[in-house]
Amino acid sequence: MVRMLRRDDIERALGMAACIAAVEAAFVAYSSGRAELPGVIHLDVPEAGGEIHVKAGHLHGAPAYAVKVASGFAGGAAEPAIDGLVLVFDATTGAPLAFLLDGGYLTDLRTGAAGGVAARWLAPERVGRVAVIGTGIQARRQVEALRMVRPGGFEVRVWGRDPAKAAAAAGAVGGRAVAEIEEAVRDADVVITCTASRKALVESSWVRGGAHVTAVGSDGVGKQELDPELLRRADVLVVDSLAQCRTIGELQHAPDQAGRAVELGTLVAAGRDVRGGKALLTVCDLTGVGVQDVAAANAVLANAPADAGERFGPV
């Protein structure tokens, strides 16, 4: 029998705290060679403003492997149409186990969770100001994850191209909208970029020494949010996947820095205090890796009640 879980079931089964834990373990498995990760498939539907990503992966020893299809269609609408589906298979037989009709929820959640993992290991212990560049769902998810690993309260400044969307996003995270990117970034302890930009938005000179930067928007060839000089200036440069970041992440715009970039999973596995009490500038380039989706899917199936969802089969 194959299970079909819809978004409500999935949201009840997996929240941010559990997803951060699952994604952190997945990063360690990936960087230590205990995961299988094929290349990302990118598909564009230009006439409808569609962008589709297909990612897959397997964590050694996990009961299931997964294939995810996530899409975003602009199509001239005020808000992009976001959708998604995760196909989960038995890792011992290859038989289908579940269809997770998450509507993009798991992608949004695990992307936010990755930012949470990065902040846990790289951000200053005391965070007073946060800059968020972008107004979509990741503006909310990244702040949600940051609050879990750096509790205690901080000011949030949000910038977006559309002032109305910036105001809405700021309201959702308990922050305030600002008119200029520089205003958001200057004096921020943490800078989060989550846009679909194809040109650098954040100038290196705006980011103070000792800050942490998490960039999640660059996940395709030509995408860019950060001034390449910011990567060169970083005291510690971290990536989720060196192979991916070289081709689709911020690192594609600063290839000379690939030799010193360290994968987040390697850093977590070492368990060391990166900052060591020093005011270091840290940058983390997150492109999104399939093992995050596998970890999230396995967590959903482990946590969902036995009677949740629908069943059908055999197939």
C-alpha cells in the first residue's frame, strides 16, 4: 500500500525544530560520504515564468530515498504559484512508499532549516540586528529558524523591491521595512538574502566585520545576491555543497575562492567553535541539496500518525 499525505498532514508531522535537526544530520552525512546525491535538474517554462527544480538523494541507512519536484510560476501574477511533490521509495526494494503532496511546504521548511543550521554554527552568539533581503516565504522561514538557534530577541529590517510586500513581510516577522538595502545591512549582526536576483544586491563594504551572512537565493546558473568581494573578504566561507555552489551558487561568481570553502556538514561534524570568541566575518552559500529533502521526507513518515493520509495500491 502507498500512502498519500497532503499538506495538512505534513505540517502536523514536521515543524521547524525537528526539521533543523534532520537537515543538520543530513549535511553531516553528505559531507562525510554517507549519502548519494545526483545532479539537480533545472527546467524552465519561459512562457509562463515557470522554474522547476528536481532533486533526489539517499542517506545511507535511511529507510527511504526520495525524489522531489518543486516549482514556482510567476506568470504575471502578484504572487508566484508555488507547488511541489515528494516521491518517497523503500530504500531496500525501490517500491513506492508515499506521495507527499506538500505544495512546496517541505522545500520552504528545509530551506529555512538549513539557514538555521548555518546560523547555529556561524552566527554571533548575541544577535541584535538582522537584515532580511527579500519578501517571500523564505523571509519568514529564515527568521523563524534564526529565532530557534539564537533566541532572546533581535531587531529585523526587511528590504524588498515592492514596498508593500516589504511592509507585509516585515509585519509577519515582527520587524520593519526599510527603503534601501544598505540601510538594512549596515550594523546588522546577521544578513539573510532570499531573492531570485541575477545581480549582486549586497555590497561587501556594507557588511560589518564580525557579521554572519546566509545567502539562499542563488540556486541556478546566473543567479547572484552577493558582491563577490564579500566572499573573498570572509574570514570563514561555508557552502552546503561545494560541487553545487561552484556551478549554481554564489561561488560561481568567485571561483577563485572554491579552494578555501568548507562544506557545512564538515564543519558540523568537526563540532568546533568556528568563531572562538573572535569577531569573524562568516558567509554561508546555500543552494539546497537533495539530502535535505530526503531527511525531511523520512522525518515526515516517521512522525505522521499511522492513520494519517490516504492509502491506495498495489501499484
